[in-house]
Amino acid sequence: MSREAGRSHERPRTYAMTRPARLAVGVVSAGRVGSVLGAALARAGHAVVAASGLSSASLARAERMLPDVPLLPPDEVVRRADLVLLALPDDALAGMVRGLVATGSLRPGQIVVHTSGAHGVDILAPAAEAGVLPLALHPVMTFTGRPEDLERLAACSIGITASGADEAAWNVGEALAVEMGAEPVRVPESARALYHAALAHGANHLMTLVADCAELLRAAGIGQSERLVAPLLSAALDNVLRHGDRALTGPVARGDLGTVREHLAVLAGQAPEVAPAYRALARRTVARSVTAGLLSGAAAAELSDLLDDPAEGQQIQ
């Protein structure tokens, strides 16, 4: 069964009954995430009535993604909206919520949604006390703030957090996610920090790892490094998602002590800034290889001793 067919089959029938009525949407602010989600809600039939944005980039995104939507200060945006979309950096969210409460911008019955992956709904507690329905909707994807993001939403999930046992709130969050074209996944408040750490560890550190890989190849004088590694890395990602640790391969998983020693040496001599990351990831690969039954205890012990020895990598320059 295709992914799309599977998703369509698995969506609860209650979505049609709990789907929100057409809402007046206010976007704070029109950054990469806010502009795209605002456009997705507009495409679903809601009316984006106002947005905020100060930088020239935000103004350009708003013009591109939210044409004819007036740009106003955040408090005025909120006063016009039934659904308030707070698409703000993690550290700016709490202050914005306090400010909106202090200025009396919120009113009972509004839906207030934030898009931060790091926070659940607890950070919206001051707004909830003002009578709003708090929701956390975190799209699990990276954004460019361009129209193609709207299509990418259809292939991603949205992590949803609502207040405890308030099933109606969970249903509203799920319905909004589905209306934007994404697949809703419930994330309990207590799991939110680990959820976000896992996603950041995978996505952000993967980007760093791939960039380091390409840079090392360029330093070795190898051209078209991105094209060289793209099939290898794509296959590795597909294999691990399909087969987990059984897909592990390479010198660590095979227990090739000499090859790992040579890697440590060349990295220490030519890319010392990358060497600590290689050691750390190799240690995790040792542990996962043992768990998967790919590496014997004796081979794992030898590799661990090698990776833990600060003198290794300093001997061959």
C-alpha cells in the first residue's frame, strides 16, 4: 500500500465531525514557517486576516505567500483573529504570550497555536487562563518560506500537543493538521523535550555530518563531492529507516580496527575539527552494532579502547 493510501485509510472518521469552522487567522509572524502555514490554512478555506513582520525578508515572504494580507503589529493581528498562529523562535514565545495577555489582546474562545517543537502547551498557560484553547502544532520538516513548502507539507507529519485529557482540543489540533495536508501525530506534554531533542539530533546533526563529509572530500582534491556522496547517503538513510541497526555497515560495524586507526590518524592530521565527532559517532556505532549482533564483545572492546585512547590519531601524521 502506498504512503498516501495508508495515511488516508488511517485518519479517524471523527475528523469530519470535529473539523473547525472557517476561521479568521492571524499570523505572528510571517517568517518561513508562519507564512507557509498561513498559506496552507488559506488554501484549506480559512481567511488569513492579518500578519506581522518587520524584516525585509518577512515582508517579501508575506507578499509572496500571503498576498493582500495586511501587516500589523502583533497585538492588532491577534485582536482580529479567531485562530492565532504564533510562529516564533523558541526563546521568543514565552515573552510574546505574556505580552499578549498583558495588553488584553486575547479573548475567550480563540484558538492559540504555536509552532515550536521544543515546547508543548504549558508555555501557553497564561493565554489559557485568559480563556483561549491552547495548541502546539509542530511541522516535522524544514522550511524555505517558498511555495514549494506547501507541497512538502503533504509528505510530513505535525506533532500535536493539547491539554491533557481534553479530547476535543486534541481533535481540533488533528483537524487543523489534516486541513493543512499533513499527518497528525500526538506528542504528550511530558514527551515534548525528548521529542524535539530527537528531531534536532537527527535533522540538524545530519546536515552538519553531510557538510563535513563533502568538505573532507573537497579537501582531498575530489571534485563534485556532493554528487559523489548523494547516492551513498540516500541509500544509507533509506536502509536505516527500513531495517534499523541491521543496516549498519562500514569499518566499525565490521570490527576493522586498522581502518578505524587510520581514520583517526588522517583526521587528526588534516581535519582535527572533525576528529572528535568521528570518535563520538564511532562509539555510538560500536554500541549499536553490538546490540544488533553485528559485532562481538571482544571486537567491540578493542574498538572502544582505540576510540577512547587520546594518543591514537596522534601517532601517524
